[in-house]
Amino acid sequence: MGAAVLPSERFSSFDQIVARESNVIRVKNDSMVSCREYYCYRLQIRENSSSLLLYGGRLLQQFVVDMYIKLETTRLDYYRRNQIEIRSELYQGIVDSVVNGETHGREVGHRVVLLSSFIGGPRDMRKRYLDAMALVRCFGKPDLFITMTCNPEWPEIKNNLFCGQTSHDRPDLISRVFRAKLVDLRDQIIKKKIFGYVAAYVYVIEFQKRGLPHCHFLVILDSECKIASPNIYDRYVSAELPNKDFFPRLFDLVPRHMMHGLCG
């Protein structure tokens, strides 16, 4: 069941709203959880019990999308009902509308302002962009552009599919495995320093039309670890097939995952 937010309560960040969802109703009644927690519970993989949802195929995808829209609509409704706390009066009025370029009557109306903590909102995207530009201004241009793509043939995915399923039937499993491998890649770059000391980094996760996630990393190396000569580039980048005798595993993986076959 969803956690109702009382009109008299005041929040300054999205994290406080999530904390309110998770805690305050549980204090009153331990048998009640928030919508977000309930759907997370339903999508968990359990060895001793099977969930009918996980066998739904495309119906599972439809369920996940519908529930995501439900949660986002609830949060958007909260922002719409609490515009006073977000200082929306700064964006209201005829003068403000004209200044913003809204010269047509159909474009003038009540503007709903989203906090920068609302993920995916215009203020959130602008904040992330400015943060990235500030890193470039402070530490210099990125040295490495790394792309990580989800592979539906990963054994961690195939070994956990139910009988008769394909990887596209389990978006929940794909996302969890990809997340685990992404965290490991980030640890290798940042903590294990496989490319040297990292001064700053940013990354973004996107989803392809067929539902597979991929990640783009921009890495700024420390001044002592900059790539300054062709010999250093050759250590990280290769535009030819690996030597079959010295690197048999790489010779098998590169054509399989990084080369296109015949079309049609």
C-alpha cells in the first residue's frame, strides 16, 4: 500500500520523501509498506518460491512500466500540490511569462516547478551537466571514453533464467546483473586504478530500444597518469585482432562481441 504524505508536512528534498515512504507508516503498522517497497518485494528472485510475475514474459515488462508510471505520477502529484515550498511564485505572472518567451496566450498558464532532486527533470539534467562542465574546467578534458554494453549471453543471466525463457523476458534480471558488473568495472577503474590514478569521472546509463542497458564512462586521469605518447595509447587501445598464439581468449572474444557479421 502507498504511503500517504500529510499536507502539513514539509520536505526540502526527494530523499526525505523516500524516507517518509519507507519509515513513517511502518512505525504505525508493521504490516504496511510503501508502493515502491512492495513492488521491489514482488520482483525479487527466491529459490524456495516462484513468482508468477517473473514468468509473464512481455506482460512482466508491461507490469514494470505501469508500476513505474504509478510511482512517478505519485511523486509528481506531490510536487504539484506543494509548489509553495518550491518557490514557484518566482515563475508565475504575465511579466515572467513574457520574459521567458511565452508570447502566445495558449502557452501562458500555471507552471509546475520540479526540484533538482527529481531524477530526469529539467533542473536535475541541468545540474548534472553543470557538474560535469565544472569537473572539466577544474581537471581538464577527459582522457578515456569507455562504453560498457550489456550482453544477454552473460552466464549470470542465462543460468538464472527459468525454463523456456529468453533474456528479453527478464528485464529485472538483466538490470541486476548489469548493475553488478558496472559496479565492478567502476571499482577496477577508480579503486584498483587499472588506468592509473583517476582525478574525476562521470558516467551515464542508457537503455537501447530492445531493453539492454549500456553505460558511457568519461574518465579524467591524474596529471601523472596522462596518456602522452603513442606507446601508452597502444597499451589501452587496439585496432587489430589480438595475436591468436599469445592471447587465445581475446582472439575468441573480440570477433564474437566486437565485429559485425553478415546483414540480412
